[in-house]
Amino acid sequence: MEIRDPNIQHPVVIINKNTHEITYTGTYYYLAHFSKFVRPGAVRVQTSGVAKGMRVMAFQTPEGGFVAQLLNSLQQDSGVNLTSKGRTLHVELPARSISTLTW
């Protein structure tokens, strides 16, 4: 019987000890999107709706603008509709991607 460690850690950056080659992982880019666009003072706002393989987080900035982080975990491109204040925007997301929208 094999027992797996439930504490699976995902590296942000991988450095090859022999060649010193640096590899930035998906986690690195995921964190980079959040740290660049969701700045101190931003407040998470409620989102609703369901789309298979999609995740959305939205924030209101201290200046009154909005930031939406969209994650497509599917193996194919996929579209979603974002509605805010009565206006709808259709967004096509590349397969296995994170996209940031600001307005």
C-alpha cells in the first residue's frame, strides 16, 4: 500500500542545480498576474455563474476601477461572458491560461 503525502507543493521557480537553468512555472505566472494587477487596498467582489474549467475572481480597486482574473484550466480555448453594470463583454481565453481584464 502506497501512502501519498497530502502536502503537495507546487514550485514557483525551478533552478537546475547542474546547469543553473531557471524555469518559471505556471504558479509563477499566476502569482505575477495577481501581484501586478491586484494592488493593496483592492477589495474582492462577488462573482456568479458557472462555466466548466473556468475560474473568475474580481476586485474593486481603491480608485473605483475593477480587475478580473480569469483562469481557463481546459485543454482548449474557451469563451466566457463577463457582465458588469449592465454591460456584457465576451472574452475568448486560450487553453490553460490566465488572463487579466481591467476597467
